[in-house]
Amino acid sequence: MGLSQERVAEILGISREAVSRMETGVAVPSIVRIAELAEIFECSIEELITKGSSRQIDQGRQLAMMFDGLSQEHRAVILEAIGCLINGLSLNKLK
């Protein structure tokens, strides 16, 4: 959902600068504000919090959410592809 900072600010009744501070991590929103943001962006609170995280556990959760609803066969294909990508990246480090 491609909302501008201005539009999010308008919906929340706050300044665009306040939205910018939340987006860049300068300000930490309250749990109530996080719930409001999740509603605006039509996602779960967990997804809102973890989607851009660089923590390995959050990235694992994001992958698990992506796998939800896939057949075992499709998950196996994806895991094999990920394995190939990781091996390729590891080989590039050695060069």
C-alpha cells in the first residue's frame, strides 16, 4: 500500500515529521500507534514490526509467513533454491 507520509500523518492526526521520525527509527511509536499503523497498512502487528528487521529471528519469521499455505512440494523447491543461492554466495566470498 503506497501511502505517503502526509497521508499517514493525516489519518493518524499527527505531523508528517512525526511519521518520518517513526519511519526512520528516531521515534518509537506506542503500542496503540503500532496497532493503528497495522490497521492502516492492512497487516498484522508482527508483520509491521518484523518486515524490515535485519534480526535473523525476524527474517526467519518472515520466511515462515511466506511459506504458510504452500504445499510441501513447493516449500521443498524453494528451500533447494535458497540452498543454491547460499552456496553461490559462499563461493563468491572465496574469490
